Amino acid sequence: MYWDKEIETIDRPALEALQHKRLKTTLQQARKSLHYDRIFKEVGMDPDAVKTVEDLEKLPMTTKEDLRDHWPYGFLAASRDDLVRMHSSSGTTGQTTIVFHTANDIDQWASIVARSMYMTGMRKSDVFQNMMTYGLFTGGLGFHYGAERIGALTIPAGAGNSKRQIQLMRDFETTTIHIIPSYALHLTHVFEELAVDPRRDTKLKRAFIGAEPHSEKMRKKLEDFYGFKSFNSYGLSEMCGPGVAFECPAQNGLHIWEDHFLVEMIDPQTLKPVPDGEEGELVLTTLVRDGMPILRYRTKDLTRIIPGPCECGRTHRRIERIKGRTDDMMIIKGVNIFPIQIERKLMGIPGVGNNFLIVLERVDFTDLMTVKVEVQREYFMGDLRQLEALRRRIVEELKSDILITPKVDLVEPDSLPVSEGKAKRVLDNRKD
Ligand SMILES: [Zn+2]
């Protein structure tokens, strides 16, 4: 059941000793980059003299802006001859950032992706269809290398081309897929259109879903339709890509691989640490990377550490599914709202379809929020009072959670734009 039992069930003191040793190596390596050499001098830190992990707190945190400001080689800590690959962030918000990898970095990355997949039960007898964008985005090649490391037949299907995806699944008896949740939901339409029932007509048994925040209700909806078990995947290109944290069969939080990453949880406003159990922003330090070590990186992802041991026996701490990025937070009439709150409510209402879009406007200095929701086609036929009743119900349910009253527009299935990559949930038309 373990890919690497010794490391996955390592006791805390041994894990901390390992982290400390790796941190020292990481700091020495980081000093070879222009950026960290300057930072170490500024704060008067000698990487060789670092005694404890706590010493790290003397260092300022690294932000996405730092990475951008040092484009393209300011964080590079290895010789350019030793690099074998580059990736970039998907550029969800603003300009992209670049990360370089040596052969060893790629090897380390593949090992934690393989560890993660193996944890969910995937074996070499499985057939893995990777429905993520290949290229600079890490979701394609990251999973690809992990699956090959396990020895599973890997189909690099890439994103999109829905009918062909279904054909591949059927012809090659795919058991495991990697897919973006909003796209998985969209694909249910295509299955229905082709009269293919994934439970009856495919061999699917597990899915890895990630790259965008999604709710537990969304997971249940996907599991019900496809008949697979779905596992949450978390990663970011600055740390490597997928494989940073992954759900185990207990499906209750994601084990963050602490032999590869040093975890801090902070209050995003005060930057002070928050205790296990409390929500904060995840801050990560790479522990095994040569090409481009990154220290105390502010991920902008909001989550919390789930206290206590996991029933699966792994000792690496768990993070809760990502609530959202600090960047995703909408402030409407002074209330903080995350798109995932809207999703969670919508997915629990019968009649609601597979897609929605939040539109923000400012009229006469007042914020207006409109939620456009796709609903099942039958609501647009015959008695329109049913449609109005559904609309009112959605308004009430949303209001109960987000505390403001949104305008709700109901639209026909497939009328909102579908993305093959990360779903765009918010259209902010407010002008300051
Ligand atoms: Zn577990």
C-alpha cells in the first residue's frame, strides 16, 4: 500500500531531522542564485550557520512578484548546462513565472507524483489517460512522468477533444484519468450525447482532479456520474507542479510531502504563523531542488492543517482542500466571498446544470453581483413558474451562505463559455 513505506510513515523527530539536513543543503544551493545571495547578505544570514528550522524565519518570504522581478535567471542556482527542462505557471493571475529543473529535480518530482498515485491504489496494471494540457503547464508532464515511474501504460491524451477522449477510454480500457473538475463536469454532457454510460461502458475506477479549487459536492457529483473514486491533487509550478500534496484513500485531506517541502501556515495579513487547525496561507520551501530552490514561498492558497493522525498511517501532515487563492477572493459590499462558496451551494440544488459564471459590476458606486447559472433544459419548456421557483431557491440558498443577495440569471445548458483549462468563474467588470 506504500510506495516508500519508510519515508511515508517516518516518525516526526526523524522527519524533522531530515528536513533540517535538507534545509541546510537547500540554503547552500540557494546562495548560488543572484536573488538569494543578495537576500542572505541583506539579512546577515550565513547558510552554513543555520542551526534550526526556526532560523529560517529571519528570511523574508518569497513572492510571485520576486520571481517576476528576477525574470528569467535571477533565481537560478545551477549552471545552465545542467538544466534539462523549464516550466511556467499557468498565469491564472497576471504574468507567468518560470521554473527551471535539473535532471535530478525531474527525478525527485516524478518520485513524489508516483508516490501520490500509488497511494490511491494505482499500479502498473492500470491504464492512465492524462487529460491535462501538456507543454509549459506542469499538469501534463508532471503526471506523465509519475505514471511512467509506476510503470502504468500512459496515454498522453492532452486536453480537449471530448469525443476522442471517450473513444480512447473505451478502446484502451482506461482505468485512471487526470482531469480538471469543471471539464469533467462538462464531459458528462458529451457522455450523455453519445449515450455512453461510464459506469457500464468504461473501466474507469479512479480520477485525479486538481488545478482548480472545487467543493466536496462537486466531487460527489462526479463520483456519482462516473462511478470512479476521485482524489484531490494539489501542486504549483513554483514548487515543481502536481505532487506537492495528494489525497489518500481516506479522502479526508491531502498529505503534504514534508520530506520535499517545509510547510508554514501564516496569517496573510500579519504574516504571523497560525497554529495547526486554523486557516491561513500556505508557505512552502523546497527541500530537494537543485536548479531553482525557493525559500518561504507565499502560495496565496488558503487552507488549514488538519490536526491529528490519518487512518492510513502516513505521518506527513494533511492540508484541507484549498478554499481558494487570496487572489480569488471577491470583496462585494465589504463582504469577502470565494467562488467555491457559490459552487458548493449550486452543486447541492437539484435542477442546476454544470456551469456557472459570476459577473461583478459597479453601478452608482454600488457593487452588483450576478450569478449566471446553467439549469437543466426541461426548465425552459412548458410551465415557466418552475423556472422562477428554482431561481428564487438559488437566490435564497446563496444568500444564506454569502450574506448578500445576488442577482441570479438562469440560462440554458452549454450557453456559458467552457474552458479546457482552468474554469473562469468570475468576470469582474468593476472599474475603480
Ligand atoms: Zn492518509
